[in-house]
Amino acid sequence: MLKKAIVRTVDTCVRHPWLVVLVALVLSGASAVYVARNFAITTNIAALISSNPPSRQRQSEYNRHFPVHSIIAVVDAPAPELAAKAADELAAALERRGGSIRAVHEPGGGEFFARNGLLFLPAEETVQTAGALSKAEPLLATLASDPTLRGVTSALESGLTAVDVGRLSLDAMTRPLTLAADTLDNVLAGRPAIFSWVSMAQGRPPEPRELRRFLEIDPVLDFAALEPGAKATSAIRETAADLKLGSEYDARVRLTGLVPISDDEFATVREGAGLNVTLTVVAVLAILWFALHSGRIITAVFLSLVAGLAATAALGLVMVHTLNLISVAFFVLFIGIGVDFGIQFSVRYRSERHHIDNLHDALLSAAAKAGGPLVLAGLATAAGFMSFLPTDYRGLAELGQIAGCGMLIAFIASITLLPALLALLNPPGETHAMGFAALAPVDLFLERRRVPVIVGTILVVLAGAPLLLKLPFDFNPMNLRDPHKESVATYNELKQDPQAGGNSIDILTSSLKEADAVAARVAKVPEVSGTFTLSSFIPGDQEPKLAAIDAAAAKLDPSLNPKSVEPAPSDEEVVDSLNSAAEHLTQLASDEKEGGPGAAAAKRLAGLLTQLARSNPVTRQRADAAFTPTLKIALDQLRLALHAQRITAENLPRDLAEDWVSADGHARVEVLPKGDSNDSEVLRRFALAVLAVAPNATGPAISFYEAARTIVRAFIEAGGWALLSIAIILWATLRRLTDVLLTLVPLIMAATVTLELCVLLDLPLNFANILALPLLLGVGVAFKIYYIMAWRAGKTRLLESTLTRAVIFSAMTTATAFGSLWLSHHPGTSSMGKLMALSLVCTMAAAVLFQPVLMGPPRQRQQA
């Protein structure tokens, strides 16, 4: 009945070709218009997973109380004081700007931390720091009254005078002398030069986190645009440029966070997409030429493919409304797989036309012989894709829904529009038989060595089975993004610093008291490096700290706030001060009879000061710019730090408190990982360890881990549903268990070998490329159905048959489409193309080489 229905359909379309083409044209035009008006895509990785899993519900509940800051501006500078100043100015400017910027928060920065920074040090260190500042009063007085290069050399001479009178050793000045010499060396060599007074006071080089400040920015997003955060990110960059942070503070502003990463994600997907599509279409047309050798037939196949693609795109948008980074791949899948139906029908038509010199009769004969396998392949392929619908992997479920419907549309187009176009274009008859006669020796070899080939293949597959235990799965979605994009590169850099919280865990509690208790409990977990709550910003031992700071302030305030400041020096005065300091250094170095590091540093600095004094005024201005801007900032910071205030829960800044305790009293705990959080295994152990103690934990680390579990579970469920649905379709059609097994066994073997090769080639499964596995089921079952149907019809020597010609060229077009994904700039899309190509090779080998051997001689031939 099905065969007759297909033949009647083809007959009707061939008799009324203009009507069919007109209907197809109207439907395609309407579909194209709908797609143009309603096309939408989201780059949000979170949208790939259903909101039903408990981890997503916990994350939603957490976000309800503590919304995620969408944009993180990272301000870097070569000195801590420059980074702090640049970040403060940018934050203030963005607050004033408004518009696309809703709010700005500077964690660990701003006036609160600048004023109270000494309170967050250990009590002993605070007391020592305050005492050291008090002893440096003469030096600070000189610098505060004359914050110029002349004042710097005067302060240096004050220190050297202390060496003269024995209050200080020259070796004790080794570090500041060396830092000053390094800075002048850069100045004289024309290299960028900055002197950090904070680093000199700390007695150590600044750590990376001290050269960096963060701004957490809440933007106004435009969801009608393909890049919702474009206006906000542009506003931030324009503000930074207007402030001249680069020239004033040698600062760099980089953007990361959910919004910049998503916008960059879309830009990456878009990069080279036009060129890839063009190359794919050209390559597909070239392959069609080698397969069909007729411009008219190629035109018919291509037009039917375009019409089917337009209809599939429109139907897909109707069903899911917004495409995601996985479901958007249906374009490539439709071209790669949908063309298979057109090739199968067209190659069968060419074969029939070689024997039948009438176009109408040849088309009906092709429909009679190819229709059954085509409809069975279409149903099985659609079932393979649809198998992901019941899973929680929403990205793949939507792709399966669209691609599954697309396969049915491609089949319908191949038995309606394609025959009508062939009837109108009326290609000439075929003078040569189809097939690959050159493969006859391979057919003969496989026929004679059937048992050894079967046994050898099975043994090889079983030998590789242990590799499946080592099958890698990369559950970190950041590894699927372009690492060269600023937002991703910045995020990956921040993950190197555990304190930055790039892969942290958040725990929602009902009160601050509960948060403190949970933090104390989780802090004992070996995989945890630290925990934070709002209470972490209320330092302990404030009494002795405040007493030491107040004592230092009483002594230093008059010196740090002089009634008058020296006027700017002339160039001659600067030269005199440089020469004077050089002479003093030289004298002290020569007095050190035993030498030592202090004498060597003094001698080196003296030579550089003399060289600077003999250079031109422009060079001395560059030296002044290397020392004095940071000096002024450091003095301002010190003035503020000496007026710390007792910190309580009541006087914490409002934006800081709201970041840790919500308006309804809920409090959060932040948990940081120990070790390299870029390592997926470290992240997995961290997530499991914290979940064991706090089952309601959420955050990036938990989301990544739970998403991986969801995807793996979805893959297993979909694989089972796909095999079951395909088996039911095959049983309903073939009515023989052995024939069903002859179709499924090669498919299962191809899937097994694909996964084994993933281990050998170090190609981990991930959020994106895992869709190659259901694709393997869809493509693989179609190829194998063609062979099982031909075998049941009594065909022999299948390798040299017309069928193998159609299958090989169909696989080539599919490989070309997948190759375009492989060449994508987007790492996730590229990995998808790689695994698709690998699965296609395995599927082809199983269908063309193993399945005919497994089936053996046709039953009709055996009976004869």
C-alpha cells in the first residue's frame, strides 16, 4: 500500500508539474518571509538545559534573591595605586552616565576599603605597619610638601642621611634603591616606566590581584537585538576612552561576564559563517555533479533542497521560537542529510532511465524501487532525532525536534517537488549504467572471506571496548568558546586566581547567622580554599588595630597635610637635586668597605641619576611622570587609611551589604575551590565535596557539574529511545527479527567504534559535539536501511551497485556540510564538526563494508 501511494504521488506530480512547483514556490516564499521576520537566536549556555532539574531550580531561587551581575569590568594597571584610581574614576563616571548602565558596584574597592584597608590585616601586621609609617614621618613630610621629582630625590637624601648617622643601614635600603634604579633604567631606555610606592612599602612585588580592580555592572539589556548587551558594553568602552585611563594611568579595561561572553559568542558563531555556507554550497554542487552528471538533475535536487530548508526553518521557529547554539545547526544537518533523499531518488532515476527511454515511466519505476527504502529511512532518521525530545537537554531536544521534522520534509520534497522539477527540466536519457564496476574485486573478496571479515571486525571492536571506560567528557562550557575573545580570555585568566571566584559555589541560607554556620562547616572540606559571608567584612581585633592607626594618624596628619606645598621646580633645580643625590649615593657606596647589596644598589642608582641629569628635559619629564602620579595617589590613599572607622554590620556600605544579604534577610555563602579550577576533574571533586555538605549549593561549579550529568543522562535516555523507536519502525516494516538485527548491529558497532576513537584521538565529548551521536543513529540507519531493502529484494554485489554510488555521494555531501562546521571559528561548533565527521566515517564503513558481509547471500538466491 505504501509503495503504491508513493508511486501515485510521483505520478500525480509528474502529470501536473507546474501546479506542484507553484505550490512549492508559494510555501517557500511564505516560509522565507516568516524566517526573515521572526529569526531569533540566543547564545545563553544556560538555555541549553531545561529548567526542570533540581540544580536549575536551586539556581533560579538563588538568582531571585541575588541577581547575577551581567558585566564585569576588569581594570588592570602596572601599579596597585594606578589600578585603584582608574577603577574609582571609571565607577564614578559610569554612575553619572546612566542610560544603558543601571548600577555599578566596586567589590573590594571604593572609599570603604580605601579607608579601612588596614583593619583587614592581621592585628600584628596592622600594628607593625602603623609603627613603620610613624617612623617614616620625615620622609613622608618631604614627599607631601614637594610631590615632584625634586621631592623624590630630597626624600632619598633624607634616607641617606639616616644612613650617615647610623639610624639605618645601607643594606636595608637595597630594595627601594633597586626599585628606583629599575624605574630609571626603563625611563632612560625609552621603555614604559612606573614606580609603585605601595609595592615599595610592602617590601615585595605586587601580586596579580593587587594590579587589578573589578567593577560589577548591571546593564539595561536590549533583548530585541542579536547582541543584547552591545549598547552597555559600548557605553563602558566609550567612558573609559573619554577618561583617558590608558594615557593617564596606563590602565587597561577589559569586559567579561555573562553579557559580554554571550555577545562575543554570537560574534564568534557569525564570523566566517557566510564564507563557510558559500563554500559548503559550492562543494555540495560539485559533489552532485560527480554523482549525477546532469545540470538539469542537479538543479532539480538543489531547488527541492532549498525549498525544504525554507519550510524546515519556518516550522522550526514556529515550534521553538528562538534557536540556540545547538539547534541552529539544523541548517547544516538539513543540507548534509536532507540531500540524501534527493540523491537516492535521482541516482535511482538515472539507473532506471538507462533501461527505460521514457522520462515519466523512469520516474515511476524509480519511485517504485526507491520509495519504500526512502520512506523507511525518513521515518527512522526522524525517530533518531526525535528521541531527544523527552530529555532535559533542551538544546539537543529542540535540534531533534526541528531536524526530525526536517527529515520528513526532505522526504516529502523528494517524492513531490523533485519529480515535478525533473519532469519540467526533462533531462536527457542515460547512455551508461550506474554503479561502481571497479569495486567488483572488493565484492568478490568480501564474499569469499565473509566469516573471517565478520569475526575479525567483531574482535577488533571488542578489543577496544575497555577504552569506553576512559571516555572523556568536558563539562566546562567555557572550553567551547573562542579563547581569543577578550571576554573569554579575561574570564579564563581570572579563574587562575581562586580569590576571583570564577568557578565558585554559592549557598543560599535563610539568615546571616545560618550563613556563618554553613561557611564554618564548608570551610573544613579539603577541596575548599576559603568561604565568605557578609561577616567576613567585619574584621576582628579592631581595638588594637584602631589604637595603632590613631597613634600613627596623630603623628602623621600634620606632615601629610602641610599648610603649603613647594612650587613646581625648574629643570635646573631638578638637575641639581639629581646630581646631589648621585654624589651622596656614591659617597655612601665608597664608604662601604666590605661592599654588599646596599652598596651595589647605591652605586647603580648613582650612575643612573647622573645619566638622567645629563639627558634632555623631555627625559626628565618622563622620569617625573614615572614617580609622581603614583606618589600623589599613594599619599591620598594613606591620608584616608589613617582615618579608619570601627566596622559593624550596621555601617557597612549599602551596596556591599545588599550583595551578601537580600532585602528579605536571606544571606549567601561564597565558597572558593582549592587547586586549578580550570581542570574539569578538580572542579568535579570540588562540586561533589561541597554538595555532600551543603545539598542546596549552586553557582558556576555546580551548574557545570550538574549540566554534565544532565547531558550524559540525556544521551543515554535518547540512545535507548532512538534504538527502541527505530527497532519498532524496522519491525513494523521488515517483519523479521533477523533483518532488524542485521540493520541495528552495524549501527551499534559504528557508534561503539566512534566512541573508542574519541578516546584514542583525545576528542572529549562536550555540550556541543554530543549531538553527533544521535546524528550517527539518524544517518547510519538510513544507509543501512537502503542496503537491507536491496538485499531483501535479492540484490547481490552491493558494492558495485547503483545503491553504493548513491550512498557514497550522499555521504560526501554530508561530510562537506560537516566540514564547514569543523572550519568554524567557534570551538564548540568546530568540535561538533570533528565528531560528526568521525561518526560519518565509522557509519559509512559499517554500512558499505560490514553490513553486506554480515547479511550474506540474499534469501532468494539461497532458495534458488
